Amino acid sequence: MRGFLDSLLSLAVAIAVGAVVAYISGYNPLLVYYSMFVVPFTDVVYVTSALATATPIILTGLTFALGLKAGLFNIGAEGQTYMGALGAVIASYLAASALALPLSFVIGISLAVAWAMVPALLKAYRGVNEVVSTIMMNWIAYWLVIMEASTTFSNPMQPSETIKMPPSARLTPLVPGTSLTAGFFVAVAAALLVYWLLERSVIGYELTAAGLNPVAARIAGIPQSRVVIYSFLLGGVTSGVAGVLQVAAMPPSYSLATNLANVYGLGLDGITAAMLGRGNPLGTLLAALFLGLMEEGARHMQALAMTPFEFVKVLQGIMILVIAVRMLELWRRR
Amino acid sequence: MEAALVLLTQTIHAAVPILLAAVGEILTERSGVVNIGLEGLMLIGAFVGVLVGDVAGSGLIGVAAAWAVGLLLGLLHGAIAVYIRGDQLVAGVAMNLFGAGLVAYGIQAVWHVAGYRQTPSWALVDINAMTVLAFAVAGAMWYILSRTRLGVAIRASGEDPEAAYSVGIDVFKIRLFSTAVGASLASLGGAYLSLAYLSVVTKDISAGRGFIALADVVFANWNPLLAIAGALVFGFFDALSYWLQIFGVARYEVTRMLPYIATLLVVAGVIGRAKPPRALGKPFRKE
């Protein structure tokens, strides 16, 4: 409850500071916030679009939350999402039938986990700081996936995107005319599963113990290397799924943009969600839904208040800054 | 021969932003505070430099403004870390998110273009002057940290704040100002990118350099002089990637991966030898 209040407070501060920023840059703050927080609720298409926007953020948020629980700063969701999306594109290339869907998950998750394992192993066995190594992996993935998307897997008919998922392998909108697919429920299920895993399973117990007190955990027979590897492995799975869904459940294109537009920035959004949600998987789910709403609102803000979409990112940055101040109770226990 | 000379010059020029940010972070961390928001500070510095340089019609004023904004944001991070005892890593991440958002937003709001603005010619500054400045700052920082009373006070605050406090060192103030000055150098590195080195400001102009600077801090074992060597290593791979591109040796995307792969390999190789300040990241409170 206390954490929830802190998050509300941080939102209030961000809205106040954001109003000043918007006003200085010549936009009407009232119209900005009206289009961001009210307009999305005025049409069922907008609401479902907000849920679709929230879907990958839930999953990348879980990646960061899984790290946070174990006392790790895993910033690698961004690159792991790229790799997951690349996996879906590779699967579409290999199979022209419905088989491409399960294959997408297999290849996408494998690539994302492989990407997560590099920083995990470097941390476990060489003591390399995970903040630096995950960011480096993100940039390597960025250029690798851009290269593959614009060469081997490029779409000869549409040079700005890759080949598409075979029609029978796509996760199509559940209600025609909206963008809400089964992907959303996959993400919600993942959040519940991670919650169960952290609260009720042995792995979760070990991660939490190591996150609260690494020295005590080691003495109790929980090696730090195992904790790092499990945390990054599970995180790689959820980010990999996020990447796969951004291709397989992404109407109308069902492909990856060669400039990575449909996966870019999702990892950072996930960090925001996990921090707003206090590292709790269910809190992360809630926060991601809220961020999905904000980003859907930002699209209307762009059209109605003529304000750049990125204004929403300014608000989110301020929110996290306030959270850093208020998070002291939670983090001083480390 | 000429190509090798170009590579050497490029290496030195590419090293500058990493060197400035790394030297700043060494100062911050030596005092006991972690700031992983260098990437955001660099971005903001690059943006503010062009914005103010453009309006004021002078690159130097742009550089000064970027430095000053970095100093203010550093004071904010320092206040959160030192007085409020907030989480320093979270605050650093917040700075990165805020910087990325503000610069992408600002480029559109100010110039009405999406994510890319050429620096006007009157706002450019001399790249060689800034390069000399960066290397001089590294040398001066080494001198201050290892040869002056102030340096002893800073290092004591990061190693054993209780002992430092007991002999009359104001640990709070030392940490606050070390964090502010450290952050200002990262922003200065950003201004160098947009006003001298790349002559453009984009929403991801820093391209991971803030994090490469964090790697350089560890590589240098918190020594500003060794940070020069580290920055040159990273600068070499940055320059090499453009060099290979010009000569068409490998695809553009492959060469762009080089600095990041090199950083990973370097940090994986040197860790274990590196020894961070003992009270790094731990808030200090009076008994």
C-alpha cells in the first residue's frame, strides 16, 4: 500500500513538473493531460490499443523485476527483446505454415536467453558489473538485428520491414477492428507465473534471499552464481516472449521494422514499469498497464495537443527520479 | 601512412567524451557516490549545448551552458544520494530515462524535426581545443586526487566516511560537490559530441558512451591517468569502426558493434584487479 502511494505521489510530481515543461515549450498543459488521460477511455478501440501497448512492457518489466529481486540491475531486456523478435522472423523464414508460431517461441526465447547468459556468466564468474555488460549486449543486438532484418530477412516488397509471419501462424485480434490479441493474456499469465515463482518456489526463495542479503544467502548454501544465472535466464525468457509477440501478434504488419520501431525502447519501458511496481511482479503488471495507457494517450496528445510523443518519456523519467527518493525504505535493507 | 594518421587522430577525438565522463565519474565514486546516469547527462549536455549555442550565436556559451546544466543535475543527484539517502542506482537510471525523454522531446519541441538536428556553424567549437581541455582535466584530476589535501578528503570520504568525519572532514559537502562536478564533466562530454565531434544532435547521440565510461572507470581502477589509456582503447575501436567502414572492409552494422564488443572483452579481462572505494554507494549518516 505504501509503495502504491509512493507511485501515486511520483505521478503527481511528474504531472506538475511536466505541466511546466509543456507550458514553457508552448503547449497547453490542460489539453496535453486531457488527451493523455481522458481520451483513451472514450473508445473501446483506444482501450484495447492501450492493453496491446502494455503487453510487451509487462514482459520486459518482469525481466527487470526478476533482476531486482535478486539484487541485480538487469538492463538487458532491450537487446533480449530484439533477439526474441529476430527469432520470430527467422521462424517465419523457415516455416510457411502454422508451425512458424511455436517455432518462433523456441527460436526467439533461445536467442534471448543466449543474450542474457553472456552478462550472467560474466557476472557469475568474472564479477563483471551487469549494468555495463547488459548495455553493451543491447547495442550489439541493435546492430546485429538491424543488419539481419535488412539483409537475409528483408521483405523484397516492402524494404522498410522484414518478411511477415505466415498468415496461419499469426495471433490475430480477438475482436476485429482492435489490436488486442491473445498476446496480452500471455503477458498477464507470465506475470502471475513469475509472481508464483518468486513467492512460492525454491528458486524464488533463493533469489529473494540473495537479493535481501547476499552474504547470508551464501552462508546458507545459495551460491551467487546460481542466483545470477536463474534470474537472468527467467528474465531472458520473458523478454524473448515480448520480442516474439511484437512480430507474431502485431497487426497489421506481422513483421519487424528494419529500424526496429516495433521493439525499440521496450526494455527501458520495462525498467520504468518494474520500478513503479516496486519490483513486485503484480505491481509491475499494474504499472505496465498504466504505462500502456499513458503511451496510448500520448498518441492522442500528439494529434490533439500537437505535443511530441516523447513528452510521455519525460514524465516517466521524472516519476522514477521521485521513486528513487522514496524507495529508501525498501533499499536500505540491502 | 596517411590512413594510419587519420586513425590516430580519430582515436584521440573519439576518446574525449568517454574520458571526460569517466574522469568525472572517478571523482564522484572516489567520494563514495555512484552515478550511473552518465548516459542521460551526456545526452542532455549535447542537447543543451546546441540549443544555447544556437540561440546565443556562440559555441563557447553552448559549452558553458551544457556544463552548468550538468552541474545542476549533478547537485540533484548528489542531494538525493547524500542528504535524502535515496537509491543511487535508481536515481541514475532515472537520469538516463529522463535524459532520453527530454532530448527526444526537446529536439521536436524546439526545432520541429524528428530526432535529428544539424549543429549550426556559428555554434561549433574547435575540436582540438576541447580535446586538449579533456586531457588537461584528466591530468588535473589526478593531481587533485593524489597530491592535494582536498584529494585526501575526497578519497577519505569514499573509503572510510566515519573516520573522515571524525577528523573534521565534511563528508556530506565533499560528496555533494564531487557528484556535481563529476556530472558536469559528463555533460561537457555530451557538448563535445554535438558541438565539436559529430556536429549534430540526435536523440541517441551518446550511443552507449556513458556506459562505456563506466567501464573505463573500472578499467582505470579509479585512477584518472589510467582512464586516459582506457578512453584511448575504447576510442580506438570507435575510430576503427568508421575507418573500416570507409575502406569497405566490413558491413556498417558489423563495424558499429566493435566498440561494444571491445568494451565487454576489456571489462571481462580486467575485473578482479579492480578495487572500488570501500564505501562506494553507501549513504553516510552522522552517529
